[in-house]
Amino acid sequence: MALNLADRLLTIAATATITSAVWIVAGGSLIENATSESQRGSTRPSEAAPSPVANETVVLDEETGATRTVAGSLDSDTPDRPSEMDVREIMIPVLNVRRSDLTDTYEQSREGGTRLHEAIDIMAPEGTTVVAAAPGTIEKIFVSERGGNTIYVRSKDRKTIYYYAHLAEYAKGLKEGQRVRRGQRLGSVGSTGNAEKDAPHLHFQILRTTAGSEWWEPAPAINPYPVLTGT
């Protein structure tokens, strides 16, 4: 019986040794296969997907006139259409202008056909009051060669920027970071910038952006005409 017990112990030990060896070899093969190109997508997703790269934007320095490259955010959100509630909240941003007075100039070409207008021009006598089309926060007050006296107002949810350009002057006390209500005076209609001097108007643009984007980052525009006219 002692012999039989010894034989059994030897058999168990040998079996365990062989099994361990098999698992070591098999495990090594699995690890090697897991790092191969064909398996990275499912076994090593951090290596399969490249790191996000920030977009770069050339920005004009207002003081020196020089340009500099600024890395954009890595915000993964994408702009979307405004909600029906947002649309109903928007009013015509020039006093005494009716819906029937508006003209859809959104798809008109500019600068010899090199770009689209992507805004509407609301014609009115110089000095006519310009008001906030919707509530928000003044993101930027900026004087540019093309837009003249301009104002960027960001909506409460930070996903829409309302752009007002060619203003004759700004309302007194207006400053960046200030909250404005719907219908609050922002300035008056003019022809500053590259606007025709004998055709004063408000250049009004609606840009859909993301909450984490800066005011100067490129953003898709939507046509203000159907929004303002309800068509």
C-alpha cells in the first residue's frame, strides 16, 4: 500500500508540473497576441485610439497688430440646432423693424464671391436703437476692420453667440462680462467697418457653438431670417 501511495503522489506531482508548464506557454502566447496590431482595438483601446489634438487658431493681437497661434480646446461636444424655446425667445434686434421689413441675405456672396454672408443685414436709419435679440452675457466688445463696432453676446446655456456689427456707437456703460436681458439697448445702427456709408444697417449673425468654446473659435452659423420671421 505504501508503494501505491508513493506512486500516486509522484503521478500528482508530475501532472501538476506539466499543467503549469502548459499554462505558462499558453499565457505567454496570449500576452503576445494581445499586443499585436490585430488585437489592439479590443484588448488595448488606449493604444488603439490616438490622443486628441487641439485645433490651432490664428488670433490677431489688438494692441500690437501681430498674429499669434492659439491652441483650441479639446471639447468633444458638437454644435446643435437651437431648441424651439430658444427660437421663440429671439426678437428682431432693431427697434421699429417689422418681420415684413426683413430681407434674407444669408446666402448672398461677399468679397467677389470668396465667401458667403451667413448673416442678415437689417436696414434702418443711422442711430436707430439696436437691442439684444435674446438674453445672455456680453462675451466681447471688439472694433474690427470688417465689422466696425461689434458685440458678441453668448446665450445663457453658452451654446449660441449673437453677433452685432457695424454699430454707430455702443450703449453707455456696456462692458464685457455684463449680463443683458432680451430687448436691452446695445447701441445704434451705423455703417462702421466695411459697410457702405450710405446704407446703414445692423449685420446680425447667429452662431451655434459649444459651452466650452471661446468666442473667437470658428462656429457654424444658422440663418437668422427664418428665426426672426417665423417662417
